Amino acid sequence: MSDSPMAPEAAGTSGKTWPHERSELRRALLARRREWWAGAEARLAADKLGEQLLPLLRQLEPLTLGLYWPLEGEFNAAAWAATHELGGEMQLALPFARKAGDRGPASMEFRRWDGREPAVKDECGIPSATGPVLVPEVLLVPCLGYTREGFRLGYGGGYFDRWLEAHPGVTTIGLAWSCCEAAFEVQPHDQAMTVVLTERELVAP
């Protein structure tokens, strides 16, 4: 991440001010989420988000659902799906990321997941699956930050943005915490979510 001085700040609709420069914004959002995640409110928020997510998926009725293995502070979509036995209703998939190298630029694919504890990790060190490659009809996408217009801020790797650009027909549900709503300038590579779901509301641009 950049060590540049703090850029001028912009106010999010939540009233909090956030830095303009993306690397600084990521730092601020990670710090905010880390602080919030340590409190009791986070456990309740995870339950509330899950309660809203289930009827949304029931309405969409996907045959295939793309998940993600959570990093610290993210909604645990994989455990949630396993707890609700969604694998009996639809095919589940986890991303497998490949770093840039001699084989080409950084990329990501989705592999069918059987709901068990993953036995492999992708090239970013994140648990993944070994099943056949598939393209989810609905994809749950972790958001470090998000806007009212449905754009997300991730960790800067661009894996989800590149995959979504190549698969424009996929319905995306960004999963975020309301404390990380932020204002940031949209860049050409940013892919808007179909909706963003937090523990408080459904943001439908």
C-alpha cells in the first residue's frame, strides 16, 4: 500500500469522512472494520445480514451460487451457506485466484465446492475448492467498502472486477457492513453490484 500523505477527505453518506486516495481509504476502512468487528454488535450484525440474505436467494432461485472464503471481518458466506444446507438446493462454488506470472495476468475462476472444509488454497493463500470449473448464476461478493450507487471497494487485487467484466450476465450481491459505507471516485475497471446487502438494508442502485 502507498505511504503517501493523507489525501483530502470526502464525506460518505453515513456522515463519516474518508480519504480520497484508494490505498489510504483501504487502510481507513480496514481499521474501522477491525475496531467494529471486535465488538458485540458485529455478532448481531452477522445474524441480521444472514436473515436478510436467505429470502433474497430464495427469490432469485439460482442453480449455482458463487461464494467466497472469508477474511477477518467479512461476513462468513461459506459457513452460512453450509449451515443452511444450500448445497442441497443449488451448486456451490468457491473462487480460485491465480497471481500474475509467466502464464499471464492475474485471474480467477470458480470451482464447485462440496461444502466441506477446503483441502487446497489458491495462489493468494485463500482456501478454495477442487471441483470442476463453473460460472455461478448469482455471486456473493465481499465488500471492504461500498457506495450508494452499488460500487464496491476491495483489497486492490482486481480479481472480482476482472471476472465480472468477463461475465456480465451474473447477478451480484455485494455483502458489506453499514459502518463501511464510503464515498470514492469510481474508476473505469470498477464493476457495479446488482445490489448491496448490509445488516441494515438492501441498497438497490
